[in-house]
Amino acid sequence: MDPFIVRGIISNIIFAVILMACLFLPAGTWHYWQGWVFLIVFQISAQAFGAYFLVNNRKALERRVKIGPIAEGEFAQKIISTLFLIGFLAAFLFPAFDHRFGWSPVPVVVTVIGNMLVVLSFVIFFFVLKANSYAASTIRVEEGQMVISSGPYALVRHPMYTGAIILIAGIPLALGSGWGVFLIVPFFPVLAWRLLDEEQFLHRNLPGYTEYTLKVRYRLVPHVW
């Protein structure tokens, strides 16, 4: 079997086990229906995303799976990536503890909305990567890479990060935690730090990027920022 596929299967299994541990150990019970529903929604979304690009644009998928502090080249990005990882884990751990101690339960309809936001984030990721196969998880510019200004890039400069914000907002709600949404508060400055650092890198290293920023003014949300 293809080594890349084997590594992907092993990584998915390990991630699923870690994710279950982050949800059900802090929750103190297996009777956490929000956790089970979220697992199903998240895994289906992630696997559908991965399967499509494995078949149709494997190179793009290979760029996305190189992720984390070790994969980053610059020291600042290693710190940012570490903070992202901590924030991502907190998005699972806090709602699980919230479920255990009943800090801020939400109605079922809010849980449904949270899962819809999770799906929406993967839809955004899909269209971003479909428009720009160079959208790697690390900050870099490859030979032959061009500025993309079509699709979601016609609306904002960093649509992948827009999807990430929606995902971080959706996870706590999907897991039944109201207060968990406030994890966006510490998450956003880290995201802004990465985004601004990335823009400086692209201004220096990607021909045509400066002209693109003059055309598409907003970074994350149209008419906001």
C-alpha cells in the first residue's frame, strides 16, 4: 500500500483516540451524546475532505498534513503553532469539563448550530484548497507559486483562517458548552499574529502579493477586517 496512505490511516487512528480521550476523560462519562454526535460530524467532514483531495489533488493534501511547530521554519511561527495546538486542545477539553460540572449547558438547537458551523468550516476549507493548492499548513512560498485572487480569495486574503475561526466557535457549541465560545478571545490574537507575520513574509517573497492586497482589502471578514 502507498506509504502516504498508510501514514494517513495511522495518523487518523491516533488522532481519533486522542480526540476521544480529550472528550470523554474530562467529561467523566461515556454518556455524552454531544461528544458522540460531534465526533461523527467532525470525522465525516474531515475524512470527506481528505478523501477528495487524495483522489483529485494529492499534492495539496500533502502540503496540508505537514503541520505543527516542528514543520514550521521560523521561530515565531513555531511559537504561534504551539499556541494554536494548545488552543485547539482547549476547544475540546473545556466543553468536556463543562459537561461534567454543568457550567453552561446549551439547548439542543444550539448544539445543532454548533455542528453546522463545524461542517461550514470544512466547506470553507474545501473551497480554499480547491482554489489554491499551495495553501499549506506552514508559511512558505514554492517555486512557481502564484497569487490566487479567485474564489474565496476574491472576498478576503486569508479565507482558511476565516474557516478556522468558525471551527473554533462551532466546536464548543457542538459539545454543549456556552462559555466555551469565549475561547475565541485568546485564540484571535494568536491568529492575528500569525496572519500579520504571514503577510509580511508574502510581501517579501511572493511576486504580485502587494498588488493583490491593494485589490482585496479585507483579511478575514469582508467590510470588517
